[in-house]
Amino acid sequence: MKIYDIAILGAGASGLMAASLMPTKNIAVIDSNSKIGLKILASGGGKCNITNKNVTVNNYLGDKKFIKKALDNFTPKQLFSFLDPFYLEFEVRKYGQYFCKKSAKDLVAVFENLTRHCTFHMNSKVLHVDFKESFIIQTQKEKIYAKKLIIASGGISYTAIGASPIGYEIAKSFGHSLITPAPALVGLTVQKEQFWMKSLSGISFNAKLSVEDKVLESDLLFTHKGISGPVVLSGSLYWKKGKISFDFLPNIDLSKLLEKKSKKQISSLIPLPKRFMTEFLKSIDLEDKSVVRLKKEELEKLNLLKNYEFAPAGNFGFTKAEVTKGGVNTDEIDAVSFESKLQKKLYFIGEVLDVTGELGGYNFQWAFASANSLATHI
């Protein structure tokens, strides 16, 4: 009976990184997909938003002390140093986001090269895991034995590429508690009072969003289902069923703009898409007339452009979510080794944990940083 040094459940970013950093170990990598790195390939429009210039704990939802240790020990600069020998090219886009210049396939090829020492068990759905001197991983095909087990199976978003709750199920079977998983980095649906937004499908512009104690600024996109775009996706991470507020004119002093008493119509003077202004003015029952004709109470109505507050109805759900927030309770995981405090030689890394980053490369950086901490320990 063959017993591997380590079994890694999940051939995504965190699992592949962990395997790559342990070249001398006898490792089994188990995944239900037929190919490795499918989420890497699917992200960033096929170019993988690998990390961000500005990574801090403030870009994450979760226990800040737990998150900080791993991020401090593996920065974006160290990630690029790790990848440097492979001559990958990256480009920086808006908001400090790094992408593969050519294709995410190049990054997956690097991991294929770095994990040649591993035995891959692909198309292998894990049914359950037991521990009797070693871990016994029962798949629908076979039993795989390992001295140590790393759960790097991710969350339950992206079911189209094999996402499943198996990581959570294994955690619970060993006594771990879960912070309830929920869709994150996902669009938000709107209440009846905001249905006017649904007629603006395709319109996008920069906006500032206040949600809970967070203020985020990025592109807002209107869709036929509600609102989306980078600022809403990141905002969905922090939203808790309450009200949110938009500043549709960030960095613009509306009062100074209206002081000019222009003869222009409101929709022509305000620097926002005409379609948006038309629907917005209808929604607040204000005629699109010249600014000079506006009464005091009408001018006050326009202040809603700087503080438009409402409660979303919900979100677009797991099928549209880029990641899952919630997961294995980090109080029960060692912040240095990522070993379970409840079961020796059992480890959890990446998205399966209750750590979730904003949109912009933060979740890949967490996947790599948590894998690095674990591999350094082992």
C-alpha cells in the first residue's frame, strides 16, 4: 500500500502553489476536474488577475491578524521573484491590478513544470476522508493514503469548473466550525424603487460606494438584473442586507457646478451619461430643465447624486459569484503553519478558509501567500 507524504485536495492556485514549493515531497494532487488550474484560466478574461500592487489586510474580509502574517511573509514582489525564472510577462491595469500579458495558460504551464514531482489524480471526486494513522481519502475510483492532507479545494462558486462543498464537509467531519458560506464578488439586485437602474443595462462609469464601514471607488456597471462592475463586486463582500450609498460624482463638487446657474439642461451640465441622467431625474420626479430655472427644493433633490442611499434586494447568487466568502473558521487554524488545531497533519489554505479579498487580484495573492506559509512550515 503506497502512502504519500502529502495529499493535496484541489489543483487550483493554492494547491498548485503549495505543491510547487515542496519539490522534495512525494505528493498526490487530487481534483475532480480533468485539467489543472481551471479557475486560473477562467479569471481575468483568460489573463488571470494574479495580484495587485497594493495588497494590505484592509483589502480582505476576515480576521486581520490571521491574514496579515501570511501576506507579510509573501508579498506581490516575492511572488514575482518566485516567477521570475520563467520569463512570464505581466501588465498593470487600472487600480494596480496585475494580469498575465499574454495568457493565463502561461502561468498554468509554469505550475505544470513545477509540479512534475507530483502524482495527479484528476477526474477524482472525493467522497469522504478518514484518519487512521494516516489519512484515507476515498474517491469514486480508489483510496489514496497520505501522512498529511492539505485542503485547497476553494469555495462553492464557479460550479461550472468543478466547485463543490467537499472542503467544508471534510472540515466539519474533523470537528471544524464554518462561517456560513455566501456569494461574494457578485452583482446586486435592486428593489422596485430602483428598477429604473435595470433600464440602463450596459452603462458604466466611475462611482464611489459606501457599504458598512467601507468606502470603495471604481467602475459601476448597470445590468438588466441590477448593478455590477468592480465597485459593486468588491462592495458585495461587505454588504450585510442593509443600506448602501453611491456617490455618482466622486471628486466633483456638485454645489460649485450648480452655482453657475447655467442655461444648460441638467442632463447636459452634469458629467454623467445622458441615459443615466434621464432615468435618474425621472426616478426623483424632477424635470430635465435648465439649471437656472431650478428652485431650492429641486436643487436639494440633485444632492442625491452625491448620496444615493438604498437597500439592495439581494445578489446574483453563487452561479454568478467570483468567490465564496465565509468558510472554515480561522480561529481553529494555526496562523503560521495553517495546520488544524483540532486534527494534527490536516491543513487548510486558500479560499476554503474564512478569508476573502476584494476584486483586483487579492484572492490569488491570498492563495499564494497561504500556500507559501504552509510549505515553509512543512
